[in-house]
Amino acid sequence: LWALPGCLLAGKVADRVGRRRAIAIGSLFFLVGNILMTFGPHFGLLLVGRSFAGFAVGLTLVTEPLYTAEASPARLRGMLNTNVEISFNVGILLGFTASWALDGLHYTTSWRWMFGMCIFAPILSLAGVVCVLPESPRWLASRGQLKEAQQSLDKLLGPREALASLELMKAQIDEFEFHEPIMSLKEMLCTRKHVQLLFIGCGVAFFSQACGIESVMYYSSSIFEEGGLSRSAMLLATMLMGVVKVGAI
């Protein structure tokens, strides 16, 4: 539920503070949410922590592919953007694996250990943002910071490809300075070309959920238990299902 406002606000946040800082903000929300879910003494704080984590999911689901698209070479852009989907499914697999590995712990604490293990992911993300990732060169160029954009491109692409990309950005900036395209909601919904693109995008999102795979994944433990598997066998089966799902990507 909280992923929806995260998605809606992600574009504004990324445009205002930059792609790099937007990813850092998402990581902070993840970190706070996981800490609250791990150490929260009552159910209310667990819900607050889950809300923080959900908002972070929506925020990073938009900003991270945006950063990848703007910072990666054209020849690798499509492949790198699929890493978002792969990462989500690897995370699901790690969750199933953690449930199986922590089966020996008491049920009142095992789930806290599982949430606690998730604290390390946003810490690694923050470290990467602070120490490794440069700002998006396209965002820097759109703010008129061409020198910083060139430095970022040099780091990401190398001097030769960086120069060609910078010249292309300059040409686009010069073109849109006087002829900036503005599309109204009516044009987006009534123009045949845009309606087709909108229909395809919404259709992919709808049918990926309507096929029911998310429900199967969510209730897989109950399904396997109803099928007669013991608890340990059920946890192992859900982990193997996660392996198959990742392998199928």
C-alpha cells in the first residue's frame, strides 16, 4: 500500500535532489523500516516499519531504473535495467532461504532474526551511493552542470564514449531550451500513439499480477502444508520454488 505514494513521489524527489540522493533516501527508509520491524516491541511499530519499507520499495522501484538508464552505456542499458526484476526475485529467494535456515529457532524470535538480516542490504546500498556511485550525468547536464556531468561520464563510460554522450546531451539541452515539449493529460489519453504505449505498459503491469503468480508465492507455505508436507519439508519446497523462479528469469 505504501509503495504507491513512494512511486508517485519518486519522480519529483529524483528531479529535485538528484538520482543519487533519491536512492540514498530510499535506502534510509529501508534501513529505518527494517530496524523498526526487527526491534519494535509491539505490533504498531511493526506496521510503521513495514510502511517505511513499503514506501522505500516504491521510491527505489522508480529511481534505480531511472539512474541505470541515464548512467549506463546504450549497449548495456536494457540488460542492466532487467537487474531490478532479478534483484526482487533474488530477494524473495533469500527470504525463503532465511526462513528455512532459521527454522530451528523459536517462533517468537525467528522472524526478528530474518528482518534483522535485511538491515545489511540498505547499509550496503548507502555505502555504494556514498563511496562509489557518481551522480547521473543527464541530471547534472539538465541543471547546467556540464563540467560535473563530464566528470561523471568519464567515470562511468571512459573518456571517448563520455565525450560523444556529452555532445549529445548538449544538443538535446539546446533543442529543448526553446522547444520544450509539454504534454497534457488529455493529449496522453486521447492521442492514438500515446494511448497504445499506455495500454501496453498498463497491460504488462496488470497481467503480470493477474496471472496469480504473486498469490501463489505468497501462500506457497500454506499450499504445501495443505498438501501434507511437514514444516521443514514445506520450507525447503518454498526455497526450491524460489530457485526455480529466479532460474526462469
